[in-house]
Amino acid sequence: MGIKLNDTVEKVLKHHRIRRHRQEIFNTIEKEITTLRQRGVSQTEDVRLWKAGESNYRAEFSSKATWKLLRVEQAKVDWHKGIWFPYSTPRYSFMAWVAAQNRLPTG
């Protein structure tokens, strides 16, 4: 796109040359840059925001919120207490869990 990693929004709006791209997402970004140019730029500082929910953005990073966004929740299985119990050996619990998922690389 011709935009450097460290460029601010203000710099992009002043100096970026509009281009056409093969990827639709890049064309959408170009349209958004054009829209921002037409609206004008306020004199406030650029701020980095971290996604903390579907439409929730925060200034501070939260690993818990990021984990919840990345993970796909699934129903608990009935055999989990037989593998992940308090005094289990992690190595053997992991191997038993992989076997229960039918993902052992051995025949």
C-alpha cells in the first residue's frame, strides 16, 4: 500500500497517493483514507487502541480480553476429570488428552 509501519494517520492523510489494488481489503482501506481526507483531521494525538470485545476498544492491553477474543469455546467433555486431576503428571495427562482426541502421531 505504500504506508510505512510507523506512519501516523495524519502523515498518511497528507502524503499517501491513492492506488488501486487487487485485494478488496486494500481498496476498502483506500476508500476509508479518502473519506477521512474529506472530513478533515482534528489536531488531537493519534491513540493506539486494543480490541477488548466485539465493539469495545481500550487504551490498555488485556491478555485476558485478547484470549477471550481468540479462543473458541466448546462444551466440557465428561472425561476431563479423569485426565486433568490435581496430582496428575502433566506429561502423561497431555498424552492421554491427545489420545482422547484421537491425534496420536503413532500407529
